[in-house]
Amino acid sequence: MLNTFFGIKLDVSQTFDKKGSRHVVSHIKVNPLTITQIKSQDKDGYLSIQCAIANKSQKSLNKPLKNHLKGAKLTKAPLFLREIKLDDKMEFKSGDQIKAADIFKSGDKIKVTGISKGRGFAGVIKRWGFHGGPRTHGQSDRERAPGSIGQGTDPGRVWKGKKMPGHFGTDTKTIRNLQVITIDEAKNILTIAGTIPGARNSLVKITKIGTFKKPIKLFSEEKSKKEAKESKESKKPSAKKLSPKKSIK
């Protein structure tokens, strides 16, 4: 059974449910994946399919990769090539396309894996959330310092894994128990409740892990904006009709 798909992270937005509560949603571009290679148990030792994801300029395609993709009959060069492992043998051939709607549906429980944003060399406050030292008692230049790192006479050294300043970000992160809200098959956009790792236009791996018994039912963004506008208009005080003044005899 195929339960994995690859997409490109677009952005993070918000929508509302029927009670008016706000929910953060992430949008992923899920263009159909084109199968470029099929690996078998006899030849390669495991079952998997290699897929082409997104597109880039044909000029950047070298000859070895061009010959490798000849069977898939791609009109554009792929931006990424990734493998999806299979549990059982499935009837696929080179050039077939897989759509996100064939794997996911509204209410599915998924996990999303991506590479977190790179933040360069960071101090302990930004990297690990240290509180820093006091501003008073002569510590004018020690506010964001990590403080003492030694362990005294025993063991007389710094332990491995001590939280220190260093490179922060560009780690593989997985967020679990996210919910599929909608799949727009016309625009190939998958909407997920919650935030996912990675910067915009970065590659993410989406894996189905189950189904929610009580899924969150959210409005689509266009509908939620319309509902919010209608609710604002309904709250506006209506002008009272004044009865005409009676003439005094």
C-alpha cells in the first residue's frame, strides 16, 4: 500500500471553524509524481519506486541523468528525485503518475518531515532558550552569556552534549498527528491543520499514519472570509425607523 507523498511547502495561513475559533493551516503544492525507476527485491534487495518531483530548467540536465529519465518521457527536468519504499509489489511502470488524492483524503492523520530553516551560528539564548544572566551586579556584558560550563574537580572536564553556542537549524524534523483538511485537485494544493518544518518552496515528505475518529471540520479560506464578513454586517446596529410626528391640533 502506498502511503507516502512528496510536495513543496507554500505558506502558512489561517482559517476558522463553525464556533469561530481560529486554526493555523499549512499549504503544500502536491503536483502529480512521475515514476522514473522501479526497484525490485531480486535486483536491488528491496521494493521501491523513484519519483520525479517539481520541475527545473532543462539546460541543467546532464547526459547521465537524461538517459536515466528516458523511460519516464519527461518534458521537463525534475527538481528532486526521491524514493518511496513499498511493502508489497505493486503494478507500476516507468512514466506512471501518482496523485495526492489517490493516497490522502480529508480527516487523515499524517506526519510531515522536512528540513528546518537554517539560522546560522546562534548563541545559547536563541539556540536553546537560555534565560541569560542578571543585568545588575556588574554584569553589563554577560547578559546573553551561557555562564559556567565546567563540572569542578570531578570529572574535571566538560560533558559531551553540553548546550553551547553553535550552528542552529537545517535539521531533519518530523511533526506528527497533523490532519488533512482539504485537497484541491484542480490547483494541486493540500491543506493541513498545523505548521510544518521548512522554509517556503522547500521539499517535504508526507506520510499517512491513520485516520482521526473526530476530525476538525474547518471552513475553506474563501468561505471563512465570507462568513466573517457576514457576521460583521449582522452585528452592525440597524437604523431604527422613526414614526412620523403627529401633528398637534
